[in-house]
Amino acid sequence: MPTLSDQPGRRNELPTYRGRQTQAAIDAAARTVVARKGILAATIADIASEAGRSAASFYNYYDSKEAMVAQWALRFRDEANERARTVTQHGLSERESAYQAAAAHWHTYRNRLAEMISVSQLAMINDDFAHHWAEMCAIPISFITETVKRAQSDGYCRGDDPHLIAVAIVSMLNQFCYVQLSGATPDDPDDQACIDTLANIFYRVVYCKEGR
């Protein structure tokens, strides 16, 4: 099994424009299949069929579907870190901070649904992916933990463990986004309504005082 610290499953650099196009087509097909079926149920034959190519073509770029996800995960990590910077900017009001955190999480899931589904499902059966899933969740957990600590200094959610609140909120965000975006609901979700809902829950959990 490839590790997530390397360039996993990559057989060769892609020297040609055609080669890059083919890998992009395979990646796009794989994301469609994974979003529909999940990584555990998806097969290489499914991915090749979706891409309109042979299964042998898949193996020109990846040793396995796990190797493909590991390569996705490396790219995702850089994007997630960049997205987190917009949430941690100073000068935001309490409401704005809650909204930006909710929006960042929603858009990450919306834009990288296949990665989120794949890594979370493989984390159940593979230690490497379990470690990477923990790393992915650590980014919002760290931000929310610090947010709760600052809120407590202003008298909010006194007596609560900031880290545990952060873990609970991130778990809620992950499950909500998964249910809304994975096809479990019959209609395509309303982005703004979902973000507003998550932001309101986030705000009420963190910025509450006893007796209010």
C-alpha cells in the first residue's frame, strides 16, 4: 500500500499532452463513480467505463484505486491548507467567523466530494488513510478549538472543553455535507441555504451563554 508522504502509485511522469488528458479523464471519471458509489464499491472497470477507456489504460497511471486516492489526497492537503487561511483572518465579527468556517467546509466538500468520501471510507480499513483523514480533520478542528478559546475569554460556553467542542462541530459538518452532497437527498442541495444552516448552528453552539 502506498504511503501518503510520497507520490503514490505514479508510474511515470506524463511527458505528453495526450497523456495528461488521459489521466485527467480517468480522474474525472473516478470522481463521478466514487461520488455515486463510494470508493469501496467502485471498481476499476467502473472507472474505465465511465471514462470511455479500457481498464488497461487506468494502470498506465495508477497501480490501484487506493494509489489514485492517495495521490488525490496529497493535492487535497495543499488546497485545504490554502482554504483555511481565509477562515483564520483577523478582524471578522463572531457571525462572520462562523459563516466563513461553515462556507469553507461546505465548499471543500462540494469541490472535493470524491476525495472526502474516498479518504473517509478507506480510513475505516487502512491505517495510512486513517492517519490522513485525521490530518484533514485536524485543520478545521484546530481553528475551531482556538475560536472556542477566544469565545470563552468573552464569557461564552464556559466550562466546556474547546477541543471536544471542535471535534463535535467538525463531525457534524462532515456528516451534514456528506448526506447533502453524496446523493442521499433527491435534489441538488441549495448551497446558500446549507451554508446558512451550518453557520447558524456553529454560531449558536460557540457563542452562547448560560441563561440566554
